[in-house]
Amino acid sequence: DAKTTQPPSMDCAEGRAANLPCNHSTISGNEYVYWYRQIHSQGPQYIIHGLKNNETNEMASLIITEDRKSSTLILPHATLRDTAVYYCIVIQGGGGADGLTFGKGTHLIIQP
Amino acid sequence: GAVVSQHPSWVICKSGTSVKIECRSLDFQATTMFWYRQFPKQSLMLMATSNEGSKATYEQGVEKDKFLINHASLTLSTLTVTSAHPEDSSFYICSASTQNYGYTFGSGTRLTVV
């Protein structure tokens, strides 16, 4: 079973910030939080990852709570092209020999 | 960097025939690749782990004689769906573990068996 819990769907207006929550209350010390998104009929795309500090890149920001039991992915200025299913996944050591267990993710719909 | 190329992007085949899907790591060597299957409105499900130079490891419930995996080089893994049936119609996605991005995914292959 997936170790994360996400809301099944969210709406956001174009141009506004999209904040996607994820609960991972059983995360262990060496597990990273990764975010991917899947646009319809494409393979998942890497967005961002973090261990305990907040992270930012050209796509998004990742806010991880101090106890690491939850995190929020922030798309600062959502566009229609950000409509996708967003997956939050915890990965031990950042990756390796094991495949991933995907939860149901959050279907983010950007409204014009 | 860390690009995984998957081919073909879509394929239609007749029931009873076999279909091969290729997955290549373009700018890195992948000793381990992963194959997923995704049915409509569902999440990705891990099918098997492909190890270069050795036999693949299949998840419970995945028929190894039906889904043949070959990982003969550090940059190529193939999935062959043998004797395909309509219930095998699905979206197949490959992936490789990378140093900086966790896992990188191919663009997927839409298989339709008629």
C-alpha cells in the first residue's frame, strides 16, 4: 500500500497558486518525499523532492512540516498545462532497486 | 539529463499476436528498470523489475510467461506481451532509477488488442 494520503481532486484558478497537500505520517528518517505528475496519456514527470528542508526549483516549491508527517507542493502560478494527476511518494534513500507504489494521487484541474 | 525513451507510443495488435515494447536510457546507464501497467482511471501498478544480465522479478499476480522481459544491456529493456488478448489492453510505462531525480519514466505505450 502507498504510504501517502492525498485528496482525490482539487480545482484551482489559472494564475493562482495551487497548494497540494500530502500526508505521510509513517515516513521514516531516510525516506525522501518525491512529487511527480502525470498529464493524461503520458508517463509521470519528476517535479521536486526533499528530505526535511523546504525546496524550490523552476517548477514548484515543496514545504515539509518539521515533524515530516506532511508536505505541500506549491505551483506558484498555475496554468492550464498544469492540469494533471499529482503523486506524492516517499522513497527510501532517494531511489534504488525497488519499484514504486503509487497511490491514487490528486487530480488537479486548473480552471480558466 | 536522465531521459528514458519508450517506443512505440501506441500500438494496435490482433488477439493472439505478440507485441514488443522498448525502453532505452538515453544518457545514463540503468542497471535496473521497472515496468508498470495503468488501466483507465487507475494508478500505475508495478509489474516487474528488470535487471541487466539477469532474470526479471515479477510482482504477485503478473504472469512471467506472458510478459517477457529482457534487459540485455545497460541502456535497453524490452517488454514483450505474448499471445495478447483484449484484457491486456492498457498503458505500459517503463522507468529507471537515477541519481538526481529518483526515478525517470518513459512516455508510455498505449496497447490496444482487438
